[in-house]
Amino acid sequence: MGPGPSDVHPRVLRAMATPLVGYLDPSFVEIMTDVQELLRYVFRTDNEYTLAVSGTGSAAMEAAFANLVEPGETVLVPSNGYFGGRMGEMAARVGGEVVTADAPWGEPLDPATIEAAFDEHQPTVVGVVHGETSTGVRQPEIDEIARIVHEYDAYLVVDTVASLGGVEFRTDEWGADLVYSGSQKCLSAPPGASPLTLSDRAMEKVRNRETQPRSWYLDLEGLWTYWGDDPQYHHTGMTSTVYALREALRLVAEEGIQARWERHRRLAGALKAGVEAMGLELLPADEHWLPSLNAVRIPAAADGDALTSRLLEDDGIEIAAGLGDLAGEVVRVGCMGHSARPANVLPTVGALGRALDAQGVDVDVGAGVAATNRELGE
Ligand SMILES: *Cc1c(COP(=O)(O)O)cnc(C)c1O
């Protein structure tokens, strides 16, 4: 119940034990094609350029900025969370001039702030984080942000590492130009094959670069020689990880993407109701709540690190301490993919309550567990 890796379904574990074949074996190429089709379904896109980048979510993030940004271009990234900061660091390392769209940690970006940043800085690439794992904030109005970005003929990159497959996201309808994710959060696959999709227009920008991307390994044109029609060797495909990702994506398709969004809302909603009934609160306002990652404020008297250790040692439940600016102020309870089940949510609420109580914090554990139970029963 942390920020990933989430629990993996037994079918995904079994898929990982499939015997290996060559990375250009026709049977493996078929599996890659399945992965691409299933990723289009999950991303809600018709983008041809849809693939899985070797590496974790950060590799996909790096692929986004290494390809879309040329040295000297201005890149706008958010200041309201840890992963927005990582975007900025990556954009700077590929030679971008980084400017920030400011909002406090715990709040989303206001599209008006992005509009103002265009007036001031004229960025060509804008990054936003859909589900900010450090704050538990869901960025709303991606469609409105995309509209502004396109008015200025710029490109919108969206990080959905902690939300894809768990929280509503619509690439085409909302107008995102490049969207990337990770496999080990709401998709409940092992880490190592990270979904990425980009529009024809974004791929045009990559193809028309004046300078080659500084990363050879993450060069999207190079990756497409392997993931496109008539696959050629670029680097060895991640055989077992791709088997696993396909199985995890099939589980998403079997459940149905809308049903899956709904399940995350329901299960995380029960968790949220429980911590609130206990007397605690989440960091973000209700309308920006990210069901896949619940940032629970802890009183100043509580010790976040001791809480997470106690849950792990006494209850066998993994949650995470606060990250970056929020260290010591929140604990982060994930509710992702195959982990988002009643059998996990209910014990987590009880264990968190008991651990806080043991630290002398005044919480009503019984009321919390009862509230979670009631929500789960509805
Ligand atoms: C986890 C996460 C990342 C980084 O992914 P890794 O798999 O750790 O490389 C990036 N962005 C967000 C929002 C995340 O939650």
C-alpha cells in the first residue's frame, strides 16, 4: 500500500515465468503488438507512436524530455511536487532553459498560471504531472492546459506514472502531446517497461530536430525502429517484463478501464473515509484528491518514519513516509492496481490508527475502521 511497486496479480507472475524467445521472434513481435494495442486502450489514444520504454517511469520521463527538447528551448515545469522537480532537472540536463509554473505543494496548477508563464517566458514544451505522488494531488483541467499550450503552438507532456490505469485519463480527448507512465503503480506489473505515447505532431518535432538527442538509448526514432512496423534491432527487448506487462494490461482490459477507475475511487474512497472518521485529514482538497495515492496529514507529535516501520514490522503493510518538502508532515498510502482490494484497505486503516494511537496521537480507531467497513459494504 505504498507508492509502488503495487501487488502483482498471480497471472502476471506466471507470465514472467514464460520461456524466453528472441527479441525479434515472430511470437514475441506479436506480444509487442498486443502491448501496443492494449496501451492505446489504457491511454485512450489512437496514437500510432505508442510503446514501452526499457526502464522505470523515470526512463520514460527522460525519453520525453531528451527527445522533445533541444538545447536552448524553454521548458515550463511545475513547482508543486517532487516529480515536477525531476522533470525540470531532466529538461535542464538536455540543455533546456527551465522555468516553473508555481503552485504550493498540496495544490494543483491553475491554468491561468500557465497562461501567464507563456506571456512571460514563451516555453515550447510544458510538463505537468497528472498524479503527483509526493502530494497526492490530481491535476485537473489537463484539457484546458492543453488548449493554452496549443494556442502558443507548444507541446504538452503529461506524467501519468502514478495514475494511468487507476485514475481517469484521456490522452486524445484532453489533447496531451506526449504522455508517459510506469508499469509498477496502477498497472500492477513489475517495474521495467514504461508506457509512452506521442502524437504525430510531437513525433514530427522529434524527427525535425536540428541536433540529435543526447541519449542514444532513449532516442525515440531509434526505439521506433524496434516498436514500429518491420521491427529491427535497436537494443534487446525486455522479454519477461514485456510478457508481464501484456498480462497486466489484459487484466485491465478484462476489467474495463472505466470499471477500473471506478474501483480505485471506491476502494480509496473507503480508505479516505476511514482516516477522516478517525480524525485525520488528507493534504489535498477533496476535488483534487488522487485516489491512487492518499497523502494523510500526521500531527506534529507523530513520527512518520516510526509509523511506516511499525506498519511494516507488525502488520506486514507497506506505506511510505513523506517525500521532499512534505517529509514528516504526511504518510503516503497507495491504493493502486491489484493492491486496491478490500482485503488490503481495511487492515491498512486499522493498522495506521493503532500505530498513531501507540504514539500517543488522539485518534478514534474504531470509528475509522467502521467508516471504511461501511463504505466497502455499499
Ligand atoms: C514513481 C513516479 C515517477 C518515477 O518512476 P520510477 O518508476 O520510480 O522511475 C515519476 N513520476 C511520478 C508521478 C511517480 O509517481
